[in-house]
Amino acid sequence: MKHPIFALFFALVTTSVINAIPHGLSKRATQFQQCSALIPPLDVSLSSDSIVSDQDVTFTVSGNATTDITEATFGIYFYDDETGFEQSFKDNLCNVYKSCPIKKGAAFDFQVTIKPVNLPTAYFIDVYMFKDNIGFHCARNYTYSDQPPLSE
């Protein structure tokens, strides 16, 4: 009678340990964080769990203006300092957010679709709003893909 109880206990412990180990194939949403303590963050999410080179991806950007924004540039910047990779998508904020200007304290929310190409295996993404090299809002992500970079 002791052996079936031991076998059942062993099976339950084994199942618990297996379920506790993170699964490498589980989907992870791309998470963005604040770029700097000096620049207010943006809330950024993507239309898919990961960015795939040469495919459209939609960025949903939102936040609350910490200052009146009458004129600014909106940009999404992909880069890797180690390889020198850089790719940016920029536009006038009022072209992507039709409710310009944005008053201090007002909430904003808009979407931008881009198509990044030839992405390396690892890279940073900065999403930002700025004018005259002064940032209004920014969010950053570090992405590592297990897919090899595209050869040129």
C-alpha cells in the first residue's frame, strides 16, 4: 500500500516541477519601459507579440501630455550599438495624431503602422516625441530574436 501512495506523490511532484519551469516557446509580449527618469514615459503596445522583419507592425501609443505640445516629431527608432544597425521612422506628430495640438494634462492615443526591414537578431526600439532635440515622451524596448539576421 505504501508504493502506490509513493508513486502518486512522485507523479504530483514531477508535474508541479515541470509546470513551474518557464516554457521557452511561450509567447511574450514586447514590453516597453521608460527611456529616462528625466523624460515622461509613453505607453506602447504592438499589434503582434513580436516584430518580424519585412512585415507590417502597428504601434499603439498613448500617454498624458506633461506640457503643451503644439509642434513635435514622432519617431520609432531601431538600433544596435554593437553592430551599428540603425533604422528610423519619423513624422510630424500632427500627421499621426490628428487632434493636435495636445494640451498639458490631456490624454492622447494613436496608432502608427510601419514595416521594419533587415532587423538584426538583437536591437533596441525607442518610441519618442521630441522638438529641437528635447524629448517630451519616450519608451524603450530591448528585443532579442532567436531568428538569425537576414543576410545582405
